[in-house]
Amino acid sequence: MANFAKPSAPRFSVEVYQNEFLPEGGRDVHAIVTVTSTGGATATRATAARGSAAVVIMVDCSGSMEYPPDKMRGAREATAAAIDTLRDGTAFAVIAGTHVAKEVYPGQGRLAVADPATRTQAKEALRGLSAGGGTAIGTWLRLADGLLRQSSAAIRHGILLTDGRNEHEDPAVLRATLEACAGRFTADARGVGTDWEVKEVTGIASALLGSADIVADPAHLTEDFTLMMENVMGKEVADVALRLWTPVGVEIQYVKQVAPTVQDLSDRRTVAGPRAGDYPTGSWGDESREYHVCVRVPAASVGQEMLAARATLLLPGAPGEPPTTLAQGLVRAVWTDDLAASTAINPQVAHYTGQAELAQAIQQGLEARKLGDVDGATAKLGRAVQLASASGNADTAKLLAKVVDVVDAAAGTVRLKAKVADADEMTLETRSIQTVRVKKS
């Protein structure tokens, strides 16, 4: 394990957990790469430089937000609370989203700078928010992108709230917008109530390397928005990339974030020189994340060993300058005829493989349930219960228990509930990608 950081910056470390031993002819190497950032955000938050972050809040103001009225009221109150959470010097704006996007504050294509006066003005402007019109989320994101691109802040972030489906825009337009915005800013997405599309909201958050969640009761929006903004204000380093270099003959099979959520990064790779590729990880505060890397090495005989991959965490340099190396770890392959060594599964690899399977089983089970496939839904959700129980994922186990009656958790024996509240089903689907960390001895 190696560490590289300037004294005033957060310190990053990389640890690699793997079973490096392969049987003769074995080719697939699995490793969990744990990245930890410490000592930066919490140490310097109070004295952070002005202008270190820019945030745009996108509030759904379509007609459905007035049914019931507490959705619109909750959105106004939550946005006001988020504005109160902004650190002095943070650039910010508020957008009202319908079938078009309109600037609420400060207007005229500008960003405001947070201080007591602008916070008061912004909260006053929120009183004018009212519901009416359709939903075209791509237009909200394009306006947010235009505003954020004016800022030189390292941390550029959006918060998006919606209560409905993206009905007034072709899905291809939203996809193209997300592709254009990816890498320019990160964003958290929230669905309020139960009339929105889970895959749509989670897809937005995934594309923009943010979080997604349901706020079924509008009364909880203020708490959620405050926590989201506190998290944004805790970020100190943006655009961090995980670079994987592999020797000749080694192929990367996949790269997935597996904690705190499951996020497949395999198709996000950008070429970074001969046999190297960068995978985006977004913005960091004081936190730890884990990535599952699988590489396929050339077959070799007993006694041989090789470097299978080098994982390097990089911070982009200024134009014309090289990136800064933050931390580095190595993935190795060693061929052995020791059966016990080559067949042992590393605990971290086993745990996160199970967590990824858990997320997939929930999503497949809920899809089967929607299609009326009782047997398929029972089998998949039963497997999910089994995996949640075995891994100690108590939060997911509780959510599953609202969708199925658990007969035997260890065996995965369940019965589908005859009636399930929409909020319970949507909460399970939205949070299916949330994982628990491996219990380290």
C-alpha cells in the first residue's frame, strides 16, 4: 500500500484484498480495492476556501406536485433548508422544472454566492414556486449544466427532486443529456411520493455518480435535503479517477463499485495510455469506498507469478499539467499446486460478490412480480432474503420483509405477500443497490 498527498489535502490510501493464488492454468483474478480518504474534509471544512463548491437545486414544479399540496409545500421547505446548509462562498442556483426549466434564483443565467443576504433572497424567491405543467427532466439538467459550467469550483453538484415520470421528453433525449453531463457535475436524485419511475431516478443518479432514494412522505423531504447538502459541503476533492494499468495479455473483465452501493463502472472506462484506463469515482470527502476488479491473465504454470494489475488513484492536474497520484495498490497472480491455497475465496471478495448478487436478485424478483411470474419472483426474492441474512444486511432484510413473508431466512424460503404498499416496493427497489461492509476481524 502506498500513500501520496500534499500536507493540506485529504490523505488517500488504497488497500487490495485478494486471493492471489491460482491453480495451474487458472486465469481469473478477483480483488477488492478499498479506497479511503481521511483528514481533509473534516479538518478543513470550517476554513474551506470561498468558491470551492457550486450547487444547483432542481425542483419539480409539474402539475402533479400539487396533488396532494403537501408535496409542493414540502419541496419549498426542503429547498429552503438546503440553502441554509450552504457554506458561505458556495455558488448556487435554484431551478423550477416542468416541461421547461426556469431559473428561480438568482436568475439571468447566473450563480449566486452564498452569504446571509443571498440565502434570505433565495428563500424569499421560493415562495413563488407553484405547480403546473409537465415533466422534461433533460431540460432541467441542461440548464443546471449551463449554470455550473460558469463556475471554476472544484465540486460541481446538482440535487434533483421529482414526483413523476419523464413523460414530456423522449427517453433518448434524457439519455443523451446524461451522457453530455457525465463528468461535468455529479448529482443526487430523489423521488417524492410513489408516482415516479424507479429506473429513471436511479439511472439519473448512476449516470452522474450520485445517490438515489425515495422520500415517500413529503414531510421527510427537509431532513433528506439537509443531509444531502451536508454531504455535498463535506466534499473536498473532485474528479478523482481510478486508473487500472495491466501488463500485456491481461484483460479487464469488469470494474464495479461495491460499497457503499453497487455501481458498474466497466463501460465508463476512458483510455489513459498504453494498457491503462481511467474509471470515474466522482467527488470525495472523508469516506471509504470499495471496488471489485476482475482481470483475466494469461495461463501459466506452477511457480510463476506476475503483476496482474496496478490500481492508481489520480487527481487531474491543471491544463497542461500531469495528474497527481493520490494512492496506489497492486493486484498479483501466483500459480500454485496447493489446492487449499488456490481454492480459498478471499472474505472481502466473497462478501461483495454476494452483495452484488443480492441487488440483482431483488431487482429481478420485483420485475418478475410486476409481470405476474409468481414462481420466478418467489425464487429470486427468496434468494435475496437468504443473501441478506447471511451477510448481515439488516436494512435490506427489513425492506424484503415488507414484500414477502419469510418462512426460513437461512434457506431462502418465502411467500409473496398478497398486498404490498407501493412505497414499500419502490423503497426496496430503489435501495437494492445499498450494501453493507464486510465484517473485518
